Amino acid sequence: MIICVLLAYMALSHVRYSNVTDAISVLQNISAVVFAIGGVWIGYLYPNAIAGLMKSEKVDFFASENDAKRVEGMVFIIIVSALVLVGITLFYLMVILLKGSEFYRENYLSIKLLGLSFVLYLIFTQILCIFLVILKNISFINRLHKFLNEKELDSKL
């Protein structure tokens, strides 16, 4: 957060509201996509759990501790992306409530610094989620290749 405040302070003089709203628009789209990708991964990797939920049957959701950790990681990504979307909503709520008010005019630079710091924090948080999704995909591909190699070795023996 300190880095975000420092970056916001350095950019304060030349960043305009339109620049911030453009960045928020992109951030909103990225957050929604990452949120959806996380949900698709959970649905793809754990179809028995999803099917069990639909049938209201008791299901062993996690076959192993590794499966639980994978689900945990994807749920974390989904939650953080959802929180970024909530943060965007709160930012726009504050704009609606503050812009044009006497308080806003008296504290313009402080509010601008706080708002820009908050948006930068949301951006960096979402970038972290993107990298986590990339790592999960790489891990999945590595496990897939390991499985295929083991299967090929078994068939040759």
C-alpha cells in the first residue's frame, strides 16, 4: 500500500479523473474475467463436487490434500477478484457522494491522493491474481505432462 501511495503522490499533478476511469474500466473487465476463469477452473477440475451439489447428495469433495489446496487457491483468486469489483463499486460510490461537495473542494488534493492510491492498490492486487492464475495453469500443464509421461512409460513396460 505504501508503494501505491508513493506512486500516486508522484503522479498526482498530471493524472486526470478520465485517466483513472479508463484504468478502472479495464480493471473491472479483467477482474470479471479472472473471477469467471476461477469459477470455470473449479467447475472443470471438480465435476463430482458440482454434480453432488446439484443432486444434494453427500460427496467427497476433496480426494486428497492437494485437491483441497488447489480449490483453496482458486477460491482465493475468486474472492480477491470479487473484492476488487467491490472496491471499484465503492470508488464510484465515493465519487457520487463527494464530487462537487464543499468537503471535496476543501480536501481536493488529499481525496485525489487517496482515490488514486486506492485504484493503484486495486490494480496491483488484480495483477497478483492474474499471475496466480498463470501459475495455476502452468502447474496444471506440468501435472498433465507428468501424467501422460507416466502413462506412456507404463504402456512400454
